[in-house]
Amino acid sequence: MFSIEERWSNWAGTFTTPKAMIYEPASIEEVSLLIKQVTQKQQTIRAMGARHSFSGVAKPDDVGVSLTRMRGLIQLDKLKQEATFWAGTHLYEIGPLLEEHGYGLANMGDIDVQSLAGATSTGTHGTGITLGSLSSQVTRWGLVDGEGNYREVTREDPLAQSLHIGLGLFGIVVQITIKVVPVYGLAYESSRITVQDTLAQFQSIIETNRHAEWYYFPGQSQMQLKVMNAVPYEQLERQPTKPFDNFIENQVLQGMSSLCKRMPQTTSLVSKISAKAVPIGARQDVSYRIFASPRQVKFAECEYAMPLHYFEAFLEELHFTMSRELFHVHFPIECRTQKGEAGILSPTQQQDSAFFAFHMYKGMPYKRYFRYMDHLLQKYGGRAHFGKMNRYTQCELKKQYSDIDIFLTHQQQCDPNSVFMTEYMRKILI
């Protein structure tokens, strides 16, 4: 089993550790052996996913595990429409693998570099009021628990409600079976819309489009609206992303972000320019090529779910707040929707929900901005995404997640020696 001692950092650089032993097992047996060794040494172990979480959920204290050598499609059951993958498979690998067999995922987010285990363990989601998160698409987990035993858990098992968003606390997930659908295309359209028109048309937009998301530019009255709707695969007119669009979304954004970092007083002007430069256009492609966009500019992020009916009221207050220029922020605020789903730690808590994501360019101060939004969102029932920056404490979790004690009981059953309970997770849960 390959191993290396190195300094660990997540993608955004928001969490680091000066030294950790990183292992890359290639089999379930090697994962089991590693957990038993860590237990004997009274250390902790953390599955790191693709290191794309903004919170400390993937941060190892002693030992980190990368499943990069456990990737790929294991089995496709066409009768049940289920596919089983090695848990280290990246999301960007899943689309092409399924397309070869005539299938795809029902929904994805706009970033696809995460591992399947990491994405489903933290509640990664896309947008669409009739669609759930990636976690909701899982039908079976194969994991190695805190005693080194391999076990399989299906949706019928009471443990599934905890594993739905398990945060890597029940074991190292090595295999995941996920629901799939017949392969399909998406017709994508980007347009400009005002805040007032968004407030007036929100319900009709989410009801008449399979996917809809908005980008609010801080302090500006004009937003970007992106909608996506299904197209039969055989009727698809593929139009790949234009290089110029990638140039605008990455190289130009990088340049403007660097300017804002050096001269924070320019953030309002940059936000204004960005709002006026919203691209207008449409294209079609197979679904996984439409869902995801390259993200080369690094940032810190927090995201909150709230009951759907609060969307308009919160957007209106957000616009009022950001128009006062309280913060030097130029990154747009992403607004999405999701169908409510079961799962003890699902931030939707079974309610159809709106999600608002707040970003700050890497190296720019974000704590006051994120703290303010956290406070503002409390009156709207906001619950933070576990994979993003958050202010969760044990007290807050008990307030916001009524079945947290069941979650903790299940965790102790799977991990009696607390081998997966890192310092960060203890801070939140205990």
C-alpha cells in the first residue's frame, strides 16, 4: 500500500495540517488492515475524498486515506437501473462511464472534481425543485467500519438515515450503488434578469424548468439566470463549451479577483462590470457536460439551505444588505433549489428548499462576511452545508437537527473506538 508523509491542505486552502500520513489502499482488505493498525496505535483516520470540501470535514489529524486507486464502474444493473462504483471514482469519470452503457445521473452539481464518496457523504447537490442531492440517489453503501469489518447498508436499514450524509464518521466507504436514468441531453440557456423580475417570476421559473439557478452580483440589480431542460439523447445537437466562455469564467475572473485582492475598494466596480457582462446564449450537450463548469479560480465558500417559501424574502433582504456595500466582495452569490429529502443531517429536513452560496476569493478576508450571513440566515431557518464553511457547534446541531442523537448512536455502533472522530468532528458533534 502506497504511503507518504506530507503537509495536507484542501483545495481552497481553508484547512491545512502540517504533517499527516497519507495512504492509498488498492483493495477493501488493505482498507481494513489500515483501520485496524490505526486503532492499535490509538490514532484517528480520515477519508479525504478529493479534498474539495471547504470545511474541515476531510482534514486528517493522524492518518488520511485517498481512494484514488479504488476507482471505476464495478457493475451496472439495467433491470434495477443501478450502478455500483468504487467510491474513489471522481464525478467527472462517472458521466462518460455511464454514457457508454446508455445511462446517466439524474442530477449533478456544477463542480465535478469531487470523489463519489466525498460528494455523497456531504450532501453535494445541483439544482431543480423536483430533484434531490447526490446523496438521495444512493441505494447502497459498502463500507469498512471502525473495527475493520466490511458491511453493506441498503436504504431499508435504519442506519441509512444516518449514512445519507454520513460525513465519513461510520467507516471508510469503498463502494457506492447509485440510481441511474436513461442517458439524456440538456438544453442550457443563460440570460439576464433583474432582481425584481426574479422576485416576481421565481415560482413560475422553477416550475417550468427542470433546473434553474441564479447568480446575484453583490449590490447590483441585474442577475444571471441559467436554466436547463431535458432533451432526448437521440435528438441532441451537441454544442461544446466555447473557449471564450471558459476564458471569461476563469482567466478574466482570476484577473479581476487579483485586482480586488490588491485594491478592495474596486469590488463594487468589478461586481457592476460582471453583472453587465453576463453572457447570453444557449447550447446543448449530454447532461454531464452541461451540469459541470471548470472552476480554476480558488475561493472560500459557505452555503445555506432554507425552506423554499423564504426565497423571495431573503433575496430581497440580501439585495438591500449588499447594496449598502458592507463587505468588499465581488464574487456572485449562487441561488439554487432542491427537493426536500430524508436523512438525519440533510439541511433540507424533508422540506423543498432554496440554497444560497456565498464566496470570497482566496486570500481575501471572508470571516466577517460569512459570519454576517450566518446570522442573517438564522431567521429564515438557514442550515449550513456540511462540506462548506460553517459555524456548527454541538448546541447548534441539536437545535437544527432533531434526530442528531440517533445519528450519534449509530456512529458509536459503527465506530466504538472513535477512530473516525477527528478533532474537527469532535468540535462539531461532541
